[in-house]
Amino acid sequence: MKIKTFIFVTIIYLSSWSKPNPFCSQSSLLESTGPYPLTISPNEIGEIKTHQFLFKHRGKTTALKYHVASALSPPKKGTLVYLCGGPGFACPKRAFNLPENYDIVTIHYLGIGNNRVLNKAEDMAVENQGEAVAQMINDLARPDIIILGHSYGTAVATVAASKYTHKPNTEKKSNLKGVILTGVVGPSAGATYGAEYPNIAKQAWDALSNMEQKQFRKQYLKISKNLSLQKKANLDKILSGPLIYGPTLTTNGLRSFIKSPQDFADFRVLTTLPPEVKEGIWQQRAAACELFETVIDLKNEKVFGGLVTPNTFSPEICDCRLLPARWKPDDYQIKDIPVVYLNGTSDPATPVAGAKQHFNGQTETSEKVFLAEPNGGHAEFINENGKMKNCIPEFLEEISKGSLKSIESKKDIYVNNGCKKQTNFIPFEPESTK
């Protein structure tokens, strides 16, 4: 069931990045009149409250909203601002293994959901997203805030933390204690998306036994010969979707297909896009134009024994420049607080080399530590097969103490053995929220 959960999320995530050109011109901007439900969201549990603050930027004031999910397990240890990846869908409030003894704060990125009012391309630049989060952190007026950023959220987190830590102390209402970045977006200059996917696919395929490879070929050829072109493309999308999470999870997906091929073939094809997905595509294109220099076209590639066309982001996302490719993490220095980096060495979305560039460019932190999970993919803090899936609570505790010395001293233990403390996995489930 968990592998199907990951596949479902990956299909939605990647299919929305792969739409062709209509979203490239300003005149095609989708005017959202909502409120639309944000359908890519898990079942929410516990008390969740919506708050509003006034976002002051470029001489304008705009009312924005954010959510606070109260800690489920007393005593509360702190406040975690969770900035998810994407962008284009709502950050889940109690998903995966986020610690239950922290209040979880999430915000719809500018351009979607509650904050769709700022939906011009220039509104949605990382600079503005981070500024909005920094102002939200001040509005929280709390003494115990830590930011957790994943994927696109690492760029937003970098800007937000930089802006907040350089704010005069007399203007600060909150205490930002530290930052955790996982699946880290490096500088956009030279960033080529897609190059690593065939390598990850080969690692996943080679992990199968000879017998499993033969079984996969047999099942794939048998079931695909009766599929339409659309359903065949959808099957390939499902099989290759987990590549973003690294070779181990992808191998598990291939094994699941061998056991239950019909479940994969019967997975629903997304034929029409609801309004909230369309606005998400617009937001994603703006992000892509800012964070990527080029995207490699893999439509002629064949993986998994030469049978499957891998599904990754389409080159069309960069065939126009909604925003200039100008993401430079070094321009946003995080000052006088600790930062923990966690990246998989087999992450095709945010390669470890770019993550290390980000790490090396941060020169004003009080402390920083870089943890690289061997063969890890794009979401090691939630990867059920990863060693460090349960490490976030430990990292939070050390940051709260104001020092990363313990994490630094145990780097090899974390990388090789992971963390002992177990947390419950709460998977994505499609449920509409307003």
C-alpha cells in the first residue's frame, strides 16, 4: 500500500510539470475565482487553525493565510514551519513522519489555494515566497521556531531564514532557532534536470535478480500489448514515477508490478485538470524558469530492460522564461543559526553536487552539517526504506539545544545506521480541503 501511495503522489506531481506550452505567456495566466479545494492533501488530524497576516511587499499590503496544526503529543517541544516541495500543491499539515510533539505551521505558496491572489509570475518568485514566510514567522510571535524545507521548500526556506536572521532584533517577534534542508536545490546556473534519471533506473533494474527481470519483461509485454497509447504512457509514468525517490524505492515498485501488474494498468488516467491543478501548473512553470537552466528530454529513452519510457519533467517547462534563471543561494546568507543538510546521493531531482554547492556557499551560519544518505533519493526524511527517515526529531532536539556538535560527531552513525527513534508514517490520502 505504501508503494502505491508514493506512486500516486509522484504521478500527480510529475504529470502537472509535463503539460505543453499554453502556460508560457502572461496573457494565458489563469484567473482563479475559487475557492477551489486543494485535492492533493492527506487526511488532516488534530486541531488545525487558519490564521491571517498582512504581507507587506513592494509598497502593497495583501492579506495572506497560513495554518497551524497543534501538537498531538504533549508536552509540546516547539514549532516546526514545514515548507514542502512542489510547488503547485498544498503542504500537508500532518503528513509522513513529522514529529507529533511539535506544532506544524504550513502556508500555501503565493499563487495557489488560500494565497492565489498573488498569482502573477513575478509574485511567485522565490524571493517573494521567502519574504512571505519570513513575515509569517514574525506574525507567529513564538520563541521556538525551526524551519524544515524540502525540495522547492529549501529555496523558500533559505530566503526566509536569511531575511529573518538579518532583521533587526528590535523588529523580531519570534525566535528562529535553526533550519533543516532536505533535497536541497542548488544554484540554477548550469542546473540540468533529468540527466540522472537513466542512471537511477539502471541501478533499480540491476537490483532485480535475473529471474525478476525475466518476470518483469513477461508481465510488461503481456499487459501492455492490449493497452491504448494513452494507457501505455500512463503505465510507464507509474512505473518510472518512483525514480525521483531513488533506486531502492523504484526497485520495490518494479517488484510490486511483477506481483500485481493489473493494479498498475488499471490506475486511473488523469484526463482533465481541475482549476486548482491548472493554477498549480502555472506556479510550477514560474519556479522551473527560475530554478532550472535546462531540462533534458527523455521521451526517446528506454529503461527497465529497454521497455519503459521514463516520465520526468517536460522540456517545455523551460522553453520560455516566466522568470529569469537567477536562483543563487549564496545571495541569501542564513546568519548566526545552525543549519542541517540532508541529501540522498542518488537524488535525480536535487543532485547532491548542487546541495553541496548550497552548503559551501553558506558562510554566516553559527554551525552547519551535511549528511549524505548513500543511494538515497529525493525525500529521505520520509523514505520508508531510508536509514534517516526517523532522524528529524533528533535533529530538532539538537537544534533546540543550540548546537550541532552531537550531530557532527555521529555523522557516520546516522549515515550507516540511521536513528533508533521510530515515528508513525502518515501517508498521503486524497481528500479535498478548503
